[in-house]
Amino acid sequence: MKRPWVYKRKGLYYLVYASEGTKPEMIEYCTAKNITCLWNYQGIIQENVQNSFTTHPGIIDYKGKSYFFYHNGSLPTGGSYRRSICVDYMHYNKDGTIQKIMQTAEGVSRIK
């Protein structure tokens, strides 16, 4: 597991990370009701990114929306070591599981 992102939302802890041992990497996650107990694997939330074999997550909630930050190599001259920062919306199901992230070229709308 590389570069994990840990946070708490509505009483549930989340551990989001780049999958170890897969090339290119995907983003997977686990949840737990207590940070010191066993974590439950929940699955893949983001498939491989464009033109980069690595990706790393960052997640924030701001003004009622959840944002998922990651990087890819899709800009001109981009690649695995010339990555671009990306952000897309992240959505949760009622049970707290995360819906699969759909990578977009346009990202999110401007925040006012």
C-alpha cells in the first residue's frame, strides 16, 4: 500500500490507497467503524489513469460536495514522471460506500 489517505466521515473511517503490486495502479479502499479495529476491503474506486503507471488519492469535502484529487499524465509531454493534478467529484452511497470515480477531462465546476 502506497501513499494512503485516511479520514473519517459520518462515523466511518476510510483508508484510500494506490493498489500495491498492480501496474498501472488503481485506487482502492477499506472502511472501519473504529480506526484501531480490522478494516473491511470495499473495492476499487478508480481504475488506471491515462498515460501514467502511478496515481495517488486525496479527498476533501467542501461546501457540501466531495472532491477526489489524483494525478495522470494526459497533458502534452505528460507521462509517469510528468504528471498533472486532476480533480473529479466523489459520491457516496447511503451505506457509506464510495461510488466508482469517473475520470473526466474537464474536472469539476468552478467553486463560487
